[in-house]
Amino acid sequence: MDSFENYRRAKEIYGGRVGKSSNLKGWFVVILLAFFTLTAWIFAYQGYTLDRAIEETAFQPRGFDPFADARADIPLEPGVLLTERKPHELAVVFLDVGQGDAIFIQTPMNQNILIDAGEGGSPDFERARRVFAGERMILPFLARNKIDRLDYFIATHPHSDHIGGAQTILSEIPVEELWISGYEHPTSSNLEMLQAAQRQNTMIRAPQEIGGDLYPGIELELDGNVKGWLLYTNPEASNVNNSSLVLLFYYGDNSILLTGDLEFPGEEAMIKQWGEQLDIDILKVGHHGSANTSTGSNFANFVKPRHSVFTVGEYNTYGHPSPEVVDRLRRLGSEIHRTDRDGTIFGFLDGQNVRITNRKDLGVVVD
């Protein structure tokens, strides 16, 4: 049998027209293709409308809660703050907000502190992803834990990956005091944060250098055995990162250092002023683990953290955290924790011991 005869018989079996019509009718193929096209369009449209609905929550009036129905049927699960924190413990939660910072602290006396609020919908940098951390992560987290007010909201510095969600937070729940670095940075996220605080009559406190009352060494007013201090201010720094407010918390023998995006000059200034007092259990690593700007060898050796937390986004375009910084801290004996790999990270301190847990599924989905 020649090759053409093979071809003819195959066409008779599998379709086509060689002496007779195909077994698979043309109209059936058209209907099948139309069905798959319609199905794909429906799923694409649902995804588009859901994303638009989430984005629009940033512009809803005070009191609007798009997550209320979804949260009503969600039980508190292990790893969520109030089911894990024992009454005598201090909790620090490094929320997984992608490439940015949002850190929540609750004291044994149930005082609530939020340090930074993640990226919003208008990033300062072209390569940054929109996150809407306030709507998608922080407010739902607070609501699930029945937290309806903040004693302090510390905005370490006015970059949008740290304050992009601030306007949402300040518009939705009462905040007693807002602490700012005072660095002049005329971006929409910074302006919206300050305007939201003014509308709520939140007390805004800034460093003394620009006429405020904050200074290195000022103490937060906390109850019980928890102590908190502001270690560093520099509203006239050479860049925004180096204006970061730095906070130190002590509970018994336990300590937490939160450095914002502080860079080498600020680290050296803190060593000169505070020296051996910088012996830390939990370090929030500066500037997401950038080796070009932060966590120099001298600073790392002074701090000697038992646990190092990197707040970084999965597959971020900046190369954070730097392997150099990770290795530097690991060689000091520090246990490494990363929000890009571990999700939301929970630290529980009882005044002597620290225990760390995490929830990989408790985080935002970035655009």
C-alpha cells in the first residue's frame, strides 16, 4: 500500500473529506469552540470585577466594610493572634504584606501598636506592585482579632511601602497617636495619611528638629512591664530611608528592635548613642535586607539578634533580602525568618523566652 492510500484511509477514519464526509461534523467543532470561548470569558470577567471591587474599597466612606460578610463565617484559627497569645505574653506580628512593612504589637495589658501599614494602591516606585495592604490584610487581621482601636500608629518614614495603607487604617478605626519621621516627602500616600489623621483628630507627633516633641530616648506610655523607646530621629536626613524612626521594646529580659529602612549612617549613630544596650532578641532587619544600604557588619555585631525577621515580598524585583546580609546574621547565630517564605510571622515573648510561629496562608495577594 503506497503512502497516498495510507493517507486516504486515515482521512476516512479520523475525519476530512476523501470520497465521503467526516465523522466529526463541522458544526459540532464550531459549537465546542464557542463553548470554551464563552467559559473563558466568564471566568476572566469575574476576576476583573473582583479586582476592581477590591481596589474601589480604598475610596469608600468611613464605616464601609467589604470584608464583613466574608469574616463573619471565618473562625479564629491557630496562629491568629488571640488564640496563640497567652495573657502574660507580649505579641509581635510581622504581617505578610508583600514588599513592605506592617508590624503589630499587643501588650499583656491589651495595648495595641501598629508600626507601618504596607503598600497601597499608588506605589512611589515604578517597579513596586500595588498591594492595598490596609484593606486586604491589616483591617481584616484587626477585625478577626476584635481589635477596634490603636494606641499608637508609628509611620517610620514616608515611603509608600510603609505608609501606603495608612490612610485606610486612619479612616476606619480610632488611633490615639500618629508618630511620623517628619521628613518632607510630598507624595499622595504621605498627604493622604496626614489628612486622614487630621479628619479623625488623631494626635500627630513629629521630631523636635521640626518643631515637634519627639526625640531619641522618649518613652511610649505603656502599661505593665512593657517598655518602649524611640531611639532615632532625623527629619533632615540626606534621604527618606535614613529618616526612619527606630523603636526598641523591652519586656522583662526580652527585646525587639524595629529599624524601618534605616541605612548605614543611622546605624552608626545609634551605636554611638546606645552602644551595648543594643543586644536584641528579635530584629526587624533594616530596608528589607538590602546589603547596599543597611545592616552593616558593625551594627550586626552590636545587635547580635537571636531572631532576624526580613519583611520582603515573594519574587520582588529588588533582590531582597541580600544573601550577604542573611549570611552575616546567620553567622552570628541568628535564626532567620522571612515573610516571603514563612508568611505572617508571630513572636510571643513572656519576659524570658521567645517562641516564633508563622502562617503561610495569612498574607495578601499582590497585583
